[in-house]
Amino acid sequence: RRQRDEFDRMQRASIVERFGFRPADPSLASLIGHMFLHGSVDHLLGNMAILFIVGYMVEEALGKRRYLAFYLIAGIGAAGFDLVFNASRVIPGIGASGAISGVMAMYVVLYGMRKIRFFYWALVYFDFFRAPAIVILPLWIANELYQYLFNHGSPVNYMAHHGGFITGAALIGAQRAFGKTRVKAPEQEAPVDDLPVKLAKIDALLGALRLDDA
């Protein structure tokens, strides 16, 4: 019993126990702290990769301070959904996925029907295609709902993802409707016209009398 009591004391002192979000026993510290904890290096790297892909474009549109505030609010929104749908859970939940889902939603709402480049991969072939940013929305929601309904053994908190996503979308909508500062997504870099480069190369080849190459 003494050993068990000591084990429980050490466990309660751990970072995850102190700052992981428990819907059955929520706290202000865990409401914020859970966003900055991860279960493994893979968990951390996966979240940071997604944040890098979409986050910098959202930050450019919102500005640093507003972006940080919206990121934190999206994480709190994710915890709110966790509290509603998993109210009896005592195991602490950790990870930035809910907040990053909010950033994804901000990206989708900001860009809407504007076409952006998507990467795809099939076996040994990969390429990019251009499509409206909003196509992310139904695909992402459908996958999250499917996982939530049918992947019962997964440790992933899909409802927290939904909470973050909905919160992020609502924040951009509210900012556009009521904010004094107009929020607009920056224009993507225009494609580079390589024709002048090719013409210069042809001219150089002709000057060197390399007619076949030209």
C-alpha cells in the first residue's frame, strides 16, 4: 500500500497529469496546458508539420497577436467539445490537434473558393493539382466523423478535432462580421513565366551555332 501511495503521488506530479485535460475534472491550467503536450515525438512532429503547412498563411492574414489568440481559443473550443461529448472521461487528453484543426478551418474560410495547390500521391507517382481551398472541408469532416463512429479503439479525440475546427471557422466569420480590422487572405505568389528564360537559352545556343539543340 505504501508503494502504491508513492506511485500515485509521483503520477499526480507528472506534467501530463497536471496539465492534461480531463472532462470529468477540468481545470483552467489543463484547459490551456493540454495544447502544449504530446504523447510522442511522432505526435509532435505530425502536428507541427500540419501547422507549418497552413499556419503561416493564416498568420500572414491575421497578424501575429490575433493569430496566437485565435489559436488558443480554437484549442479551448476543442476542449469544450471534449467536455460535452466525453464528460465522464478521467484519462487526461493532450495534444495540439484541436487547436491546429481550428487553424485549418481558418485557412479554409479565409481562402474559400480561391484555388490553391494540393499535393497527391499514388503508388510511385505524385504531382500537384489546383482546386478551391474549401474542398478540404467536406473531406476532412467526413473522415473525422467516420473515424469517430467506426474506429472505437482509437486514442484520437475526434470530437475535440471537430470542436477546434468549428471554433476556428466561427472566429474568422465573427472577425469578418464584427471586427474593425478587415481580414483578407494574402494573394498567392503568381506562377513564374519561364518563357523569357527559355528564349534566352535558345538565343545562346544559336549564338554558339548549336542549331539542333536550339
